[in-house]
Amino acid sequence: MTRFEVPLDRSIFKTMRRSTPDAPQDLPGIIGGVDAQERMVLSHYELRDGLKRLIAEGHIVEVSKHRFCNAEGLALPRNFSGLTNQDHQTAVAEYRRQFDEACRALDEKPEDEGFIWQKLVVRWVTAPGREPTEEDEDGLEALAELIDPVISASGLGEINGFEHSNYGIGLLIFGWPTDDDVDRIYELVAPLFRQSRCPPGSCLVRYYNERDETLESDHVPSNDGAHG
């Protein structure tokens, strides 16, 4: 697992894991991504110094002014254009504008439209009494990165975030308000789940809202990690 000098640097880096030189991450996106993870808005110094460290350590590159991407596989200079207090204030204001716009769109959306029903949870299990570690989070996020494009392309649903609980972490997948496609979503996710190195006890949970039932399957046994 990648180690970071400052814990917040890890959160900043996670906002641009999928970024590329052709599709870089901008400052409002970084601020919003960290806010979603940490429930906080980065200060000027936290954002500036975090970006500076991540560039110097070779984790990210600045492809143009205040546009960044994952440095993996790239041979680009480790230059940083800097970040003034005004740059930070402008980026925070833009993030808040985008956030308010998204909230208004949700308020205006009819209640019976959209991906509003929980369809499936990828349950990443930790040992009894052990809190999820950064390695657990990274492992489930890596699996989510495999699942996301498949679910998105199907048009059946979307990943709706992560949920920590007393068993570990759940990757939540939501979809249309019908049970008809629950098994179809499962069939898309199950092969990706089975090929991943999920810890013992991990499983898939299907939710049938109309008949108020759940179905657990694909439990990872404790012997060799194979699925039954």
C-alpha cells in the first residue's frame, strides 16, 4: 500500500486515482472529493502543501496549471505552479456552487425516478473486533473501480458509496425502483467479486425490496479464499 507523510495526502491522492492527462482533476474536484471522504473543506495550506508533497514524491503530476493526474506510468516533470490564497478561495467557491447546483437538481427530481433502491452490497468482512484498516479500504476501492464501469455501462444502477459497520465495509450499489433487475446486477458484479482477493467471510448480498428479502451468496471461506 502507498504510504503518505500526512494522512490528508492520501485523501487528496484518492480524488485523482482515475485521472489521466486527457481527463485531469481540478481544484474544486479535489476539494469536493476530500470533503466527501473526510467531511471537511481543505484549508489553503492543507491543499497547497499536500499537492506539493504528492508531486515531489511522484504520486501525481500537474499537467497544466491546477490540473492534476495520477503519475503512474508517466514520465513528466515534477513541477508545481503553486497555490495562492486567492486560488484556494476561488476553488472553494466553485466547489460550493457545484454542490448547491447538484442539491437543487436532486430536490427537483421526482421521487419515483433515478437509482433510489439498494440492490446489492459487496460486504468486505474484517476479523471480529477489528476496525477496517487503510488496506481494507484500498482493497474494496480497487474492487469498486472494476465494478463501476460495468454497472454504469449497463444502465442498471450505480455505486452509491461505502458504509462502515460492525462487520467491515459495504460497497453499496443502487438501482431503479424494481426487483426485476436485482439478479442481473448480481450477474455483472459476481465474476469481478470472485476474481478479487476479498478477505474470508466476505460475500454478496442481494436486496429484493418489493418482497422484503435479502440473499447472501459467494461467501469467501477461511481456508484458501476460494468461493463456495
